[in-house]
Amino acid sequence: LGQLLRNHFEQAGHTCIGIDRPIPVCQGGPGVDGAAIAAAGAALKREGDIACDLSEGLPEGALDGVDVVIHMAGQGNPDADFQDVNKNNIVGSQKVFDAAASSARCRRVIFASTNHTMNGLSVERGDGTMYPGKLVVDPSVQTGAAGGGGGSGGSGGPIKVGARVRPDSLYAVTKIFGEALGSHLALTGVFDFVAMRIGWCLYDDPGSERGTEHGEYLRAMWLSKRDCCGYFDAAVNLPSGEGFPDPGGFLVCHVVSANAMATLDISESVAALGYTPQDDSEPLWQAAAAAKGGGGGGGGV
């Protein structure tokens, strides 16, 4: 996603500084070679980019002159152990946020959080790999109900941003930490903070995974590349004070496309950011069904 967003913002006329490991890493996904994506990222390096291990801190002055930090780095594997996510997601994020707070110019940090913060009741883990298995719902849990509900689908409806967090992994727990740390720092006035609970932005066609263990999850959580850029563009350009329900300059958004079968509610995020997603997984999902000679099916998410 860092590559995608860099290309988008450079084409829009922004100057971008990339900060990454000396040798980039990408986890990839089912049928998608992470090593190939990482190699493509290495080829995008520009003069002025910075190579470092974020858990050891950023070089002195790395963020001098930077207006907005988009923090995408971290361990993204939901099956990673605590030692791994602690180093890369907790310590690494703390180092980035501290550097942004120390910068004289940085006005906003945009943090790549995850849909996994809310999936504890909607996803049944799969075969022990990093990818979720069956998408399920608990209709007895009412979204946003007293006591911090967190249901999805059924009588509860899609999960609201303000529902109780339901992390499905230690990875998700570290992202909740990042959100909380960002909220704390935003209250001190050092910068605005926008947490983006991103869906799954890896596939151009979510229908390509129809019939797989993780297919229904992708159908609900799909984020098109166009919508990813649109959401982040809106987060960068959102005027301070506008769209921030918290006077401390803190905002959490659900960042998925306008999927008919979504389990995350995006209405509040659309209202706050002023961006309406353009894509929906459902037409592609149904096209895949037609191509395989089957019916639509699978509507009970």
C-alpha cells in the first residue's frame, strides 16, 4: 500500500519521502507473491529516502519539513507472535509518533490500523495460516448497543466505528495500541491523528477468490486501489477541526469499499472524510459466479 499511495501523492504534486527497511518486505497473500511486491517497492526508492529499522528510531531530522506522516509500516501477519508485533508495531509506532511530535512542522499523522481490530465476533479463524477463514456473524450482538456491542450483519447490522473493539489477533491488539497512543498524543496538541481501519487492498478482482476459504471475508472487506487512494487523499487534505468529532483532533475511520455485503459500517467515515467510495465487490463477485456457471449465492453474510 505504501507503493500505491506514494505513486498517488507524487502524481498529485506532493513531495514524498519513503522510510523503509534496507531490504523491503511484503507479506503478500493467497496467490500473490509478497517477494515480488517488495522487489517492486525497492525499485521505487528515490534520492532522499531513508532506510532504517523503525524499532530503533528514525535518524535525527528525518521528518524535518514534513507536513503529514502516513505510517504504513509494521508486521501485518495476524498470526505473528508477540515478540514480532511488539517490536515492529508497538515500539516501531511509538518511535514514529515521537519523531512526528518532535517535528516542528508535522501537523498530522495518518495511521494504518486494520479491520482486524473489530473482527473478533465476525471471523472464524481458518486453517492456522495468517488468513481468516469463514466469515460468520453473531446476530445476538447489537452494534453500538449499551455495553459496547460489536456485532455485524444479522439484526445487529454492520459494525459502527464506535463499537467495542474485538481484536482477532495480537496483531490487531497492537493496532489498537497505535490508535490509543495516537489519541493520547493528539490530545496534547502535537498533531491531528487519523486511524484508518483498512480492509483488504490486495486484489483488483475480489471475485477471483470466490469459493476459497477466505473468499467471503474478501467480499466483505475488499478495498479497491482507487478507493484506498481516495480515502487517504481525503485524510491528508481534511482541514483541521473539520470531520474530527473529538476536539483533540482524533479520528477513526473504517476504510473499505462500498461493498453490499460489508460487515463494517462506513457511513461515519464517509461523513467525516468527505470521500464516498466508488467501488463495490458485489458486481465482481457475481460476475465470477456467472463465469463459473453458478448462481450468486452466499448472501447470508
